[in-house]
Amino acid sequence: MTKQKVISKIADFREKLGLTQTQLGVFIGVSTNTIQNWEAGKSGVDHIEKFLKLCEVLGCELRDLIEYVPDSEAEEPTKTVDFSIEQLRELRETWLTSKRKAVIPPGRSSQEQHK
């Protein structure tokens, strides 16, 4: 069996959305340096691979591994924003919608843009 190298595709997805490393870090609550390391495969990618293997063995999706429940012992708010998965989906959709609008010249509809 040939040994395979694990390569991060995080930068590809981030760039397709037009996000900077800093913006992505703010959205998910990590530093720009963490994003840089993930994209370069210096850290984190091995953990992702292990979680993917875990899901394969358990026959589940990654999102099935965790559950959000109310925290009665919640800590004081920190300086960073901690977005929920649903909030991140909404932010992503808002981001994509605003980018699409910015691409369409004033006075033209989106249907005309695709002709």
C-alpha cells in the first residue's frame, strides 16, 4: 500500500468565499496564526483526519459527534465571538449574497448577468 500525504484544502475553500485568514479566524474563534498553520498542514490536519476516520468507523457524519446543550455553568463572555454552527451558516449565506450583489453592475439584474 502506498503511503499518502495529507494535504489541507482549507485555503481553497476560504479563497473561493473571498475570505481572508483573519476573517475566517474571527468567524470560527481562532487566531490568524491557527488558520495559517491549518492551511500549511503544520497542525490540525492530523486531527481532522482522525475525526474523519472516527466517523467512518462509527458510520456517522462529523456533525453527529457533538451536541449542543444549555450550559448552566457558562463562563463569563470572552473577548472573542463564539458563533454557533447555525449563526455561521447564516453569516456564510449573507457573505455569499453580498459578494454576488457586488459582482452585478448597477442597473442589471442577476438573470442578465448569467446570459
